[in-house]
Amino acid sequence: MGEVYLACREGPEGFLKEVVIKCMLKHLAEDQGFVELFLNEARLAVLLQHPNIVQTLELNRAGDSWFIVMEHVRGRSLKSCIRRAKKNCRQIPKNIAVWLIAEALQGLHFAHNLADGAGRPLGILHRDVSPDNLLLSWDGAVKLVDFGISKARFRVVNLPTGGPKGKFPYMAPEYFVGDNALDVRSDVYSMGVTLHELLTLELPNCVPRDRKNVSQPRIHYQPRAELPEELNTILSKALNPNPAERWGSAAEMAEALIKSLVAKGQSVHASTVSAWMRDFWDLGPDETFSEFSEWEAPAELSSLQSESGGIVGTEVLSAPETIAKKALALQPIPRRRTPKQNLLQGLATAACFISIALLYWALISPNKEAPSPALSLSLVPQPPAAMASLPSVSVDFEHPQHPAPESIAEKPIAEKHPEKKPPETKTPEPKNMGLVHIKAPPNTIVRHKGKRLGKTPMRRPLQLPAGKVRLHMQNKALGISNTYHLRIEPGKEVVLQVKTPKAHIRQP
């Protein structure tokens, strides 16, 4: 019922904050039922302030369309992690999978037990727990998202007709026998399916594989041989077809999972998960998101005005699970260097210093043509102290006490072959320079006349000669390779904002 955007909220004194905007589809804005459903999500989400739940910042409207502003989680969904593990034939470590679900259960338990100011339970159920709606940040934080089809006591409308809403493999059997049968244990069942998929990369054998079979009697969970006994026991209880035989709350299941880690002496925390994420996604220093496709074309809705400031630079996303795909200022996460990499870097640095030293020696040495061997002495001067570690270089110098006779005609030789001086380069005066502010996606290489000027984001604007200037922008990961023509006025500033497929230039 909505589109998800990544945006940047602007404030005073250069304040910038990445946010996510969920906008109602235009054709649904005329349906009052969907409008109330959208507002119901906002009413729920604004109350859910918990470290394991994505925070909702604002509810507002632009014309006839409502939108919700939420925090931006830099990371990936658990569903994308499962897909990558299958593609690369890798397993998600069991202790990390257990810790992730235990954390998510804490956020779910908070939502289940939330009460109003009078202490009355709100009766919130998520009803769409799945790997798609569990986000894992690069810092190792787990956050539950999307309460769009949640149930609460104060909800003013029912869901639109058309059968149960959600992803049927993760839905408990009671979803298909009547809405009144649902309670917190229905969400616990969904979390059990998610845990099983993280551990085995497969759905449990007790869930229906076809939508036609969702209303048929469910079989009991069959333990997996590759899983420890305690995890099979936890899964068997979470996936019991009878709600009365399941865990009574999300907190009970979370406690059982943590005890299974403690019993084996396994310590997992956010930094452990963060290190695993870096390795699992192969985040190199220059290709943080090289596996992603090109950016989509800018949406029609390019900016919004909210109560707390302008929200600009919105780009439509294909699905909520790809929010981190377009982080506006995501810095690459460096990988740990191996001893071999450290050795190569050290050799390269040493070679660079030696080259600079040899160049310095060549510049300070006399550039005279060597005199005749019969009339001069060949001396090897001592190298400077700074060059003591370098190989000695033999150079012919004329001995000061035995000058060459005048018949040698040193002067004509010197005049015929004068000492070459490097050409003087005139540096443009500041008054003939202008500044260019580059606003482009991260890791975009900026070149001017074939020379690389740097990579975005840039801390300072570029100082370039006034007049017509051509800048080339290249970002292989995002498919950007374009040349932009600017006109720079002396002493003035120009902003180059690079988007797909073109750049927009504006005077500040």
C-alpha cells in the first residue's frame, strides 16, 4: 500500500540526517479504508520506542497523500543474508542466528506488552514477522520493522477483504480459522519459522509449501539431525500447531535461546555480529556495495516539507529490504589487512621514499658535462646524511685545486648546453578561481582534464580556474560515467549535484 524512499532531512547550520519515508500510493489515497490503515500503522509505530524496533519519527501529509518518516537502518535484512548464504553455499553461524532471534524477540515482547497511559494493554500483534521485516545493521543491531498489518485494540478499521494478510509460510495455523484466535503466540510461531530458516537456510518441514494447503491440519515439527538437541526442543515448542503448547510469550522463547548460548559458553554481542557481517558481505575498502544494481531514476516526488524541516533528495526503492542500498553518506568499512598485505604496503612505501630521494639528489647535483679524463680528477663525494642508507652514486666533479686549462673552453660548452630549468607554472590567482561543491553518491571519482581530484564525499569544495570547466564523474558500482560542463565565475561558488541520469547545477 506504499512506496519506500530514502531521503535526507536538512536543517539549520548544515544539519543532515538520513531518514526513510513511506508514502501511500496515489491510487489508494482516495480509499478511506486504506488511509485509516496507513494512519493506524503510524499510530502504532510512534508508540514503539525500543532498541530492537525501527523508530518512527513523524507522520505528515503532502497534498492528499500521507507519509511516515522513519529512521534509516544502514544494513541488510535477514532475508538478504539468507539469500546470500544460499548463493555462496555458506552457513550462518548458529550462535549468531540464535542471538539475532533472541534480540528480535525482545522487541516483539515490548510491542506485545505496550499499554496506554491508564495501564490498559494495547493488544498489539505484529502479524507479519518474517526475515524480510528484520533488519540487521552493520553495527550488529537487530530491528523489527513494518507494523503495517498489525492488530491493536484502538485500530479503527479492519483490514481490506481478500483473506489473511501476510506471508503464508510464516503464518500460524490459527490465521486461517478466524481473526479472533490470534494472540502473542501467533507471532512466536512466525519467529520460530524465521529461526529455523536462519539455522538451516530452509523452511521447517511442518509449514505448508503451497498456498492451497494453508488451511489443512499441520504436522508436528520434525527435529533436524544437524541441529543441537536444545535448539530442536526450542523449535519444536515454538512451531507446535496448538497455541497452548507453544511458548507463552516472546520473552520466554528469548530466555530459552540465551540459556542455550550460556550453556555452551558462547558469548555473542553486537560487535561479534558486526565483525561477522563485514566478513559475510565482503565489504572491501572501495567497493562497499558493488553487488548492487544501478540507481533507479528519480521519482516524481523529489522533496517534501515536514514540520521539522525540509526532506530532499528522495529516491524510490524497489523494496524496504534494500534501504541500505542507497545510503547517501555510507562510508566503506575497511577489512582487516593480512600480513602479506602489510608487507606489500611497506615495500611500496619504501620504494616511494627511495624514488623521492633519488629525484632530490638529481636536482641538487651539478648538471655540467664531464671534462676530459686527462685533465680532471674523478672524485666520489660523500652522500648527504639523509642519503646514507642509499647506494653511493659516482659523479665526476672538477677538483677545485686543479682547474682545467682554458684551452678546454669550459665556457663555450656551458653556453652551448645550458643547465635546464623546470618550466615555471603560473598558479592562478585566487581572484581568478572559483569553488565547486560536489554532491554525488559515495565513492564517485572526480576527474578534471584526466587528473583525479578525489572521491566523494569531499570535505572541502574544489578550487578550479574560472571559466568553462569539464568534470568527469565515475562510479562503476552505480553505473555513473558522465562528463558535466560547468561555468565558474571568479570568486563565486557552484554546486554540482550528481543524480541518475544527469546532474543539476544551481547557484547557491
